[in-house]
Amino acid sequence: MTKTNTTPATAADPTVAAGSAQFLTPVVLGLQALAVNGKQAHWNVRGANFVAIHELLDTIVAHAQAGADEAAERIVALGLPVDARVGTVASKAKATDVPAGFTQWDQIVRAVIADMDAVIADVQAAIDGLDEIDLTSQDIAIGIKASLEKDRWFLFAHLAE
């Protein structure tokens, strides 16, 4: 009979797991907040650029959810749990307040960009902090940053003159 190992292979080094979780958890929470706020913005955007922004916000939400999932799965793969419940996200994420009701497209774009900038700052902190701890986790953060920056560029282009 073959013995099955039920603990992650890297769980033997708690320093790597704890360090990676320290830097990736704010990324997970920020991305979850961005996904919620992005969907809120998607439902309530109004104005001349409605269709383009409405559809772009769906893309941003999908990328935020995928990034959150990838970062959270890395933490779990290292043997630690993730707490990204709604209450935790609401209390710990640095997201701004996307307006609750119908809002003109330019105000929505600025609010979502502010949320993205807060997440990008946390991702950059993760990239910097993970350099000496766990290059695999750092690679995940780098990929998330590239995706966020591309989405931010697409959204910002609506404001550029």
C-alpha cells in the first residue's frame, strides 16, 4: 500500500508559508474588493461611454477574481488557510467607495482606478517582500500586477485627452 502525504510539500518550512501569506493575503483581499466594487460599477455606470465601460468592467472583475484565486491557492498550497469572507474583505481591504447608485461613467472610471491603484500598491509590496522569501509566490504577484496594469491602462484610456 502506498502512503499518501496529506500535507503540502513546502509546509515543512513555516517561514516561507508565513512570509508568503503575509504578502499575498492583502493582495487576495484587495482583489476580492475590486471584484465586488467593479461589479457594482458595472451595474450602475451611465453616460456616453456606457457600453465600452460596462463591458470592460466585466473583464476587470474576471481578472480580479482570477488573480485572487491564484494568490489564495498559493497560500493554501503552502499549508495555510485564507480568510476572504465578505466581512474580512470589507474590514481589511483598502478599496475606495464606488458609488452605490447610477453614476456617470467618468466618476465610475476614477473610482475603479483608485481601487486598482490600492491593489497595485499591495501587489508591488508583495513583489518586493517576496524577493527573499519565495520566488514562486513572487512570480504569481508579478503576473497579477501585469494583468492589473493592463486593465488599468484600458480603463484610464477613457479619461485621457
